[in-house]
Amino acid sequence: MTEIHLTGRAASPGLAIGPVAVLTVALESRRTPGDPAQEAAALKAAIEGATTELAELIEAEQGEAADILEFQVAMLEDDALAEGAFAAISTGAPADQAWRAVLDAEIAGYRSAEDEYFRARVGDLVDIRDRVLVGLNGAAQSTAIRGGSIIASDDISPSTFIATDWRCGGAILLAAGSSSSHVAMLARARGTPMVVGLGPLSWEARPPALALVDGDAGTVVFDPEPETRRLFEHRMSVANAARAVADAGRAKPAITADGRRITILLNIAALEDVADLDPAICDGIGLVRTEFLFEASHGLPDEETQYTVYRRILDWAEGRPVTIRTLDAGGDKPISGLTVDGESNPFLGLRGIRLSLARPEVFRLQLRALARAAVHGTLKVMLPMVAVPSELDRARNLLDAEIEALRAKGIACARPPLGIMVEVPAAALRAGDFEAGFYSIGSNDLTQYTMAAARDIGAVADLNDTGNPAVLALIALTVEAARARGVEVSLCGDAAADTSLTKTLLATGLTTLSVSPVAVARLKATIATVNP
Amino acid sequence: MHDVNASRASKTSVPLTASAVLVNPVGLHARPSVKLTQCAKGFAATIEIALAPDGPWTDAKSPVKVMRVKAPQGAMLYFRVAGSDGDAALAAVLALVHDGFGEA
């Protein structure tokens, strides 16, 4: 037996090891249909029975789980849900077929929704459908899942999740699924690791007995070799101990062992990244990547769409500073219709601010939306890939022109501070030459441009090291320039979350780090151990 | 945030209309829909919602139908209300939207 490695998408962090429980839903019809009146009565009774079962489950739950079950009750109590099924029954259809057909049509409507949140409700509708079918067909409820199991399935319903005892570990592996589903929200809330999008889980002979789940990386190993298992168990015990300590301190300020207060900001791509988090875990948002707004499928976003998104993020931050980076397309982030195809070296081509200045109509729209959003909180605007001061000056002139135009029309707006991302060595070496409102060091690109080594080329990956003295010297120069000019400086690349570099980065004089939300607890715990 | 153009008519026969932007993070989905329908059911007036000022209109008391509207975050939601307690009903549903359904 050889171990099998699969990679999916992380939906809930954490590590787990346990026996594999393969979920299959068998809801075969085992009944003889009666006349339409009997069938209608049977469906009515099954719907009422399902509603009562859910109401009993709600009694035992609270918070998010209770809300989700209440949604299912509200749907079941609404006559609109089953009216099509009763109509089909009156023309002779058996109750279970009629119900299944109507619910499957409803589910198809959700599955085709554009909005991820509505697609993610498929699980709830399937749950409703199957609970009523079980009532109709008299099938025994699916066998209870033993606590501590790794559930492997195409998808899993919220009520199955809630009915499972997660107190002694376990995890969820889904062939399909979504990190926005109710189950994923529940899994995150309960600390159950979950990986979705693993693709078809088909076993050649029989299903695997044991699985190792890494909910941080979104990976799973089935039937591990003893050595793989031993290493994983070691990682787990270390991680568990660290997490217990870190979680306790997540909402507290980050303070080094020698008493320095470090500002912790978040890197996000969309409001969804933080929507279910308490803003108290951070001191603000250090980087909002706006590329997601410009994904090809939707075309270029209009001013109103951008304004609404920016504004919602500011609302979430409750007055804490929010740094939004203007479109950073190009390089490894092509956007069709905007970026240039076929550049011989896209990382040295028309990307970031260069592209924005070359396509001012797209850039001005974004600046206008940002200036309007600035009224609603503490907004800062950051320009990516700046190499020379004239780029900042040209961007500033464009921003000023848009603000003037908005004011002339009587539209509420404010002037956000305009800062630069320091990721080109030229900008780091001469940081003091820029009249920037603030600096934010983009350590990923700064490292690859300084070391002339890409992260995704394995043969040179060891050169791509932010801890290299050359890169650290550029960081220190930037920090010094910021201090001399009396403006803020932060670091928002992956290095900020690399706890093996924390001490080194703080030694350059940095006092602000920006990381993804999942990294906050660990970073704060590491900072607490830093002595000069 | 909240762009209410309540047009008032004499007494009850002409429906009241208003609109508001969905400011809560995820649009009119599971929990917001339940809250909206629960609120709407507390009034005798007929309450309908739409994504455009001229409809199509959806019964705001049916969670199944409200979910079918799939109103995303940032959408402008239009209300049409008719009935003796229409004033209070409109104020209540608008307050709910304005408040982000308590989840903003």
C-alpha cells in the first residue's frame, strides 16, 4: 500500500489525523406510492416531521449553528417551497419523486448563481431535501459518524456536521465544496480542519483507512507510510501547543518581550477574508489587493462597484486605518484586455503603477472611487511597483484632478494620503527622494528583484531569501528614510508572517507588519518572545 | 448608504415605494432573508421586493422566494408596500436593510 497525496483548497485551518469515514447518501425509495391524497398527506407529514426534528436540534445549538438550522426551518415552513411538489402529486406523481424533482430544480437555481454565497447554500437545500426524503422513505438516518473521524465525501450537509461530535478531533475532506459554505463557516468556528475541492475521491479497491489532513495547506495524505505519519504527528503536537498559546493572545496587542508595541495589520483581497473576524485582532488593514475586482469574468468594475467594496472594508475596520493598493496587474497577474500579452519578461514589463499610468482611464476611475470612499474612514492609497519619484508625482496629479472634478460636481470625497509600495530596489535605495505619505515594503518582489531569483523557479529558490543581508539592508534603508521624513513604514510581504524572520525584521527598525488574518495569532505569539 | 425616496400617497390605495442599498457583507442571503421575512410577516400590509424600480416583484414574506431573488451585496433593493400599516412596515424593513441586518 502506498500513500496517496492530494491537494485541494484550505477551507478551515488546523491539522488532523484519524480514521477515514466515507459518507454516501443512500435514499432509495422503499415505499409503495398511494393515491394522490395519501401522497400529499405523506409529504405534508414528512415536511412537518423534518421541521420538528430541526426545531429539536436548534434547542441544543446556539450561535452560528442555530442560525443555519433556523434558515432551514424557515424554508421548510414556507409553502412556496413545496407547492410545485403538491401540484405534481395531484396529477399522480409519488410524493418522494415529486419532492426530489422540485428540490433538485431549486438546488440547480442556487448552483448556477453568480454569487459564491448563494452557490454555497446548495448544501442547505440538499440537507432539507434529504431530511424530508428520509422521513418519506422511512430510511434510518445515515449511520452516526464516530467522533474523531476524517469525513470524506462529495459534499456534506450542515446538519450532518452539527450531528457529528467534533470534540475529539476529526476533519472534513470534500471532493467539491466551497470555503464559503455554511459547513466551512461552522468548521472554522469549531476549529475543525477542512479541505475542499480535492476532486473525485475514488478508491481503486477499498477506501483508505487513515488520513492526515493539513487544513492550513489544503493537503491530505491517505494511508501514510509510518515515517510520514510520525513526522505529521510531531508537527501536530508542536502546532497544538503553539496554537493554544497563540489563540489566547490573538485579540491582545502585539508587544515584544522588551516592551515595544508592534502594529499588526491585515493583508486581504476581499471583505470576505475578514467578514467573520473581530477587527479588534488587528490595528488596521495594511494591504487590500484590488486585483480580485478586476477578474476577467466580470470585465472592468465600474466606479460604483469599486466604491461600494472599498467603503464596506472601511466600515468593517471601524475607523482603523485601511491601506488600499491600486491595481497591481501585470507580472504574474495578467488581466485580459488590460495587461500586455507576450512581454518577453513580464516581471520587468508594464505592470503596477506603470500600467496604471499607461492606461489612465482605468486608473482615474479607481482613484475617483477611492476618493469617494475616503469620506467613510481612515483610508490610505498605495501605489505598487514605483521605481522613480515622477511616477508618484504623476499619480498624485491624477488624484488631485479627480478630487477637483468630484468637488465641482458636489460629490462627497476626501484626499487620502498617497504612499508607495517599496518593492523595486531603486525605490528602496532612494526612498527619501519620494514625497510619499507612507511606505510599505513589498518583500516578495523586493527580494526577487534584489536577488534576481524567482520564487517559483525551484533551482534558484534558495537564493530567493528575504533574510539575505542585501535585502535586509534595503529594508533598513527604507525604514530610515521613512523615519527621517516622519512618515509611517510597514512591511506587507510574506516575510512578515514568517516567524523565523520576525526578530530579524524588527531589528531593522520596523514596528509595523501586515499579514494574512490566519497568521495573526502566531505572529503575535512570536513577537512576545522577541528580545533585542 | 441609504437612499430612501419614500413617495407618499394619500391613505392606503396607492402603494408606498422606497429603495435602499444592501450594505451587509453578503447580500440578501440565508440569515438576512430569514430576518427580512420574519419582519415582513409582522405586518398586515403586502410587502414586496425587487432589484429594479419596475419589478418583477417578490413577496417579502416568503423566504423561499426572497432567496430566489439572489440579491448580492451592494445591490439596490426596491420595496413596494400596500396596506393599512404600510407606513410602519416600510420603516421597519428599511431599518433592517439600513442596519445591515445586524450583521455588518
